[in-house]
Amino acid sequence: MNAFVPLKSQAGRSSAMGAIRLSLCCAAMVAGLAAIPARPAYADETNGFGSRFKAFREMMANKRENDALKVSEEDLGAHSQNVVQDSYGGRDMILYVPSRLPPPGQRGMVVALHGGGGNAQFVKDHLKMDGVAEKYGFIVAYLNGTDASARLPDKMKAWNAGNGCCGEPYKNKVDDVGYITGAVHFLVRKYGVNPHRIYGIGHSNGAMMTERLMCETGLYQSAISLAGSLMEEMDFCPAARGKTILAIHGMEDANVPPDGGKGSKGVTNIAYKSEANSQSMFEHSGGKYMIVWLQGTDHSLEHIAATIQKTEGISLAEKTARFFGLAPQQ
């Protein structure tokens, strides 16, 4: 086992961004909101804007519930002084750099991607990885996509995961594969990360983006996909051979249905790919795609984490660290 050496931490900025903690952080909201007409017709809540507006209200209710469930990272063992603000390519990012790390060149890193309508702060607050990173000595990088829609606050971001998803990043053909690859290489150099110890996790639109990266690049050794699927239209995943994706999906997910198709919640008209399609594609390409089905669980990141805690007796963050080999198996 590598000896740990202290790393000088940097003071993070305050959590004022926490007010943006939108549980709308799901791929199933962004593209539809971009298409909201200037003078909506509210009378019909079963078609068009009416149904999207109703879904928007439901998402706001989920936001309030998620905020109520939020637990301080300090209570989970993290230290606020170890939160580092950084940037690459004109986008801000948030890192958690623990008090003690292996020597430079041996350090592990988890890259976490938010869902559509969310941002780096949101996924940091609700994934709750920092305490586990402090415990086991690895870095967590929370990246930001680009603006989800010109009609939404600029704190609401999305990724171009392909095949219609999601929002302005897809419409504008944003090269998020190139951006994330460049950002990770930047962090490897700056923070002494071992390029063979980089792992990815994402929720919803961020899960779809993570799977796209696993399909198209050799950036990650393995990845966890939460409530997402591989959206990109491809016949083969050139980077899949020898790699593993752990897909965790709630059986009651009405935003991104596990069996694919359009969700009954959310505000998009995207026909999502199924988990079965993702598994077939990835495994046909020489990779391994393991699916964990969560009974009675919807799209919410908080609800996914709660089900993992209830059924397995460990936090989602702990499960993540063990799966990536960053924490001892027990």
C-alpha cells in the first residue's frame, strides 16, 4: 500500500451556489424547456406546454424534498478547506482534494457529472462523495456542462450525450467528449493523478455522458451510470474492450424509463435508449455492463442513494469507492 503524504489544501469558496440545488437535475427536462413558447396555453395539462409545466411543478416539489434530505459533508467526514475551485476551458469546476494523498503519480480520481438542469455544485451536494474521498485519500472532480437553455438560468447546465440529449449542448453540437478529456488531462498534470486510476460517475444526462465517454474514449478505467443509458447512435464502442460499467437504475423511473422510450415525467420528447440496448452495445464491443435494478425507486439521485443504503447497508459514495477499487472490499 502506498504511503500517504500530506497535501497542502486550498480554501474553497462558500456554498452560496448551494441555493441552486435543483433536483430538476435530470436529463428529462432540458430539451423540452428550451422549446417553451413565449405565451403558453395553461388550460391543457395533458398536451404541449401544459404537461411540461405540470412536470416542472413536480420537479420543483422534488427539489424541496431533496433539499430537506441534504446532509452536511462536514458531518460525513469532509473538510471545507479541502474544497478547491478550479477551471478549464472557460468552465468552472469543483474539486475535493483530501488532507492526505498517495505520492504524486499514484493518486486516484473520480470524475462526477451532473444531470441535465444541474451543475457541479448540485452533484457535489447530493452525491456526497467528499467524506469518503477524505477517508480513503482520492480526489473527486465535479465538472460543469454548458448552459442547458437560453430560457433557463445559466446555473442550469447539460451535456451533449448524443441522439437528442440534451438541450442546447446537443443542439449546438458542443464537443463535451473533447472538453471532458482535456479537463481530465489538465487535472492529471496539476494534481499528480495516475492516468490509470481515473473513474467516472454520472446521474441522468451525466450518466449518459459518462457512458458515451466509456464507449468512445479510454479516459476511465470503469464507470458508474445512475439513471441513464447510452444515447449515442453507434454500432460499436471502440473503447469498451476490457472496461466495466455498473448501471444503477430505479424500476419506477418515469423520467428516463429503464426499458427506453419517452418518460411520463419531465418535459422532453426524447425517446431514451433502454438499459438492455446499452448492455448489448457495450458487451458486443468487448466490455462488461452490469445492471442493478432498484425496486420502488424513481429517478431522484437522493432516492437512489437511499435505496442503496437500505438494501446494502452502505452509502452510494462508499459503494462507488469500493467498485472503483479506491476503498477496501468488505
